[in-house]
Amino acid sequence: MEGAKILGQAARPHDAVVWRDGVHIADTPIWCDAARAREVCFVSSAHAIEGAHRGQLLGTATTLAMLPASGREQRGPETRLPVPYDRPFTLGTRRLELIRSGYAAGSAGLSITVDQQRILYAGAIGRGGIGLGGEPDCRPCDVLVLNATFGEPKDELPPPAQVAAHTISFVRDVTSRGGVAVLLLSTAAMALEALAQLAAAEIPAAGHVAFARAARRARAAGVVVPALRRASGGDGTGGALLWPADARSSLDAVPLPADSRIALVAGEAARSGAVRAIRADAGFAWSSEADFRELVAYVEGAGAEQVYTTGAGARRFADAIRRPGRPAEPLAPPEQLPLF
């Protein structure tokens, strides 16, 4: 295009994985975490796709059970194919296997062999330890696709158990003074993680309607988390209030006791200025997603000859791990940058 430079990965005949309005396994009908309806869509976690779905959804039983029901506007049939971890199966002529990714309850990566190439769509990688997703697994592969939300070399996060303990201490301190501890969380996955840890510490919690619905679906799917009472405003929680970080402005309309305090509970809290920017009193860099060092270790463990990255830190992470014999590039919609 005249006057513009095209960045991002375009479809090429030899690519095993391409971006076509979503991550597509070339020469197959399979998309991964697609933004819109596809013939077959692998869902890495219940928090990875939004909106109405149709076609065939592939994932773990827990993930599929946690997905919202399809709306009445649905056009065409939808089927859901639950698959257990570590049990190879075929879809048409392709051999597939789901492995544990560790990001959230039920989350998984997809291993598939196409034309003798082993492809691993890992999605978001978890940190292990205390998380609901368990320890992440890996498979040797030729082509690796992974999410790099914290893909910058400076993204170094503390151990989850340590920062979770600090968060619980913050909540106890605030509630001992008669206030409500508001926890701003970046994802529904992290809301469930926080809810589980609060329950273990016997701290009651209420939450935003989006988080309350996510907890209800999780419980129905067999995930061990308590019910999350929907915050009704001004009634007090006697503990913590779980709120989406991207809905921070709506929190201003919620009546809170005078001694209440707000904390940003997300990996982004480790970044300079993030706590102040969201108008929080404290920050805890607690994330269920792998940090830079953990992502690098996963890449090395997979031994891939080609790496594709997605997510907020995709370009920086690709630049950091690229080396002779191992190309790495972001997999995303093309960006147009003016030349002048």
C-alpha cells in the first residue's frame, strides 16, 4: 500500500500457522481462540473467547462447561467436543492432543501434526504453584505459538504464592480497620484465582456481576471455588470486593466505607506508574500468566524451529528470542504505519 508500511505476519504458502482474522492451523479447518465463528475452533480456556459461537468447539470438558451459553441470535448449529488431557485423538486425518497449559482451570494447549510438522498452540502459559490450572506441560514441537502478555525482558514477576500472601495480608489489614479491600483484577481467570485464595483464608468476598457469573459457571463445571456474591452497592462485604480493572471508572459510583482501600492485583502492577494510573492505593503483581523468564524457558523446552507470538508483548518477545536457526515473529493483524 502506497504511503504505508505493513507490519505483522501475512499468510504465506509455506507457513504452518497463519493469521486469518485469528490463529489458523494452515491446511486444516482448525482455528485457535478465534474471535468469530469458524468450522472448528480450539478454545484454550473459558476466558479466551467472547461472544456468540457456532460450529464445532474443541477444548477440555471444564473449559467448554464454563463457556457462556450461546445466545438466541445464534445462526447455525454448534457442537462442543470435550477432550481429556494427554489422550491423543483424531479429527479427520489429523492427530491431536490437549496438554495442560496451567493458565486457568481447564486451560489447555493443542498439539497437532500436519504434514509431519509438530505444531503446538500453547496459548497462555501458566506459572504453576498455587494456580487452579495446575502445572503447565510442554511438548517437543517444530512450530510453537504462545501468548506473550508479559513478553518484555523487564517483565519479572514474584512467585505467585508470595504475592498472593501479600494480597491476603492487605485485605486483612483493610478489613480489620472496618474498610472494604477492593481488588482490581485484569481477567476473570485472575478473579477465580483470587476468590480461591480468599476462601482458603476464610475471607468473604463479593464481586462485579461479570466475575459473579464467571464463578457460577466455574462451580457448575466442577471447579473448586466458592460462590461469589454479586456486589449490590453499599451493603458491605465484610472482606474483599473483586472488580474488573477495565471497569475502574464504574467503581466511583459504588458506596464504600471510609477506611476502604483499592489495590491493583495484576502482573501489570509491576510496571512503573501502573498503580497510580489506575488510581489505586497499592499494587500486587499477581498473575496467572507466565513472565518473561518463564516464557523463555517454555520456548527452550519445546525446542521449536519456528516461534510465533501473540498478546500484548508479542513483538518485544519475538525480538528477544529470535536467533539464527530459530525465527520468531508476532502473529497478529497487520499494522499500518505511516511512512511520513
